Amino acid sequence: MNPVIITLVAGLTASLMGFLSGSILLKYKGERALVFFVPVMEETLKTLAATVFGAGIVSTHMVFGTVEALYDLYSSPEAYSVTAALLSIASHTLLGAATWFILKYSGSAVLAVLAASVLHSLWNRIMIGYTG
């Protein structure tokens, strides 16, 4: 199958599962979920989807970030929706690069996902402070 299609399927699958799981976490845990639970869930889903579908880790994360960017365009306040969208693509792509790098050099998917989750948590904490 075409690698672009595989990557789209992996990224869209992770996005759908992330949206559904994240919605539940936000409902029950509130804003704390964005820092403590959502990053671990999203990094796990993106990396797992890339692995299961045989897609690139960085490109799967980028697709996920692009889906999140589209959501940001329509759900964020107009004053910073474009900035939020661009930051979603950039941050998820960079998190994918970090995951790939750590996986490549450590050989441990668990360590790679854990490290990306910590970075994602820190990023979300900064963004909550900035916007909230």
C-alpha cells in the first residue's frame, strides 16, 4: 500500500482515538488532564498507530498535529486560532522527532513515549499558562 495513505490512516486513527479519549479525560479530570493524562495518551496513541500500521513516527505525529490544527482553527478564539493551529502542527511534529530520536538511539519505545510525554506535558503547561 502507498506509504502516504498508510501514514494518513495511522495519523487519523490516532487522532480519532485521541479525540474520543481526550474528551472523556477532560470531562472527568478537567484542565489537569491536559498536563497529566492527555500527553501520555496522545504520545502512546501516535507512536502505537505508527508502529501498528508501519508508518513513519514523525509523519504520523505530523498528521495528528494537522488534525489538531484544524480543530484549533474552529474552536480557539479568533484572536489566536491561526497561531494555535500552527503551533499544533509544529509541536506534534517536534514531539514525533523526539520520539523517533530516542527510539532510534535507545531502542526502547517505552522510553521514547515517556520522554515525549514529559515534553508534551511541559508544553501543555506552558500553553495553559499563556492562554489561560
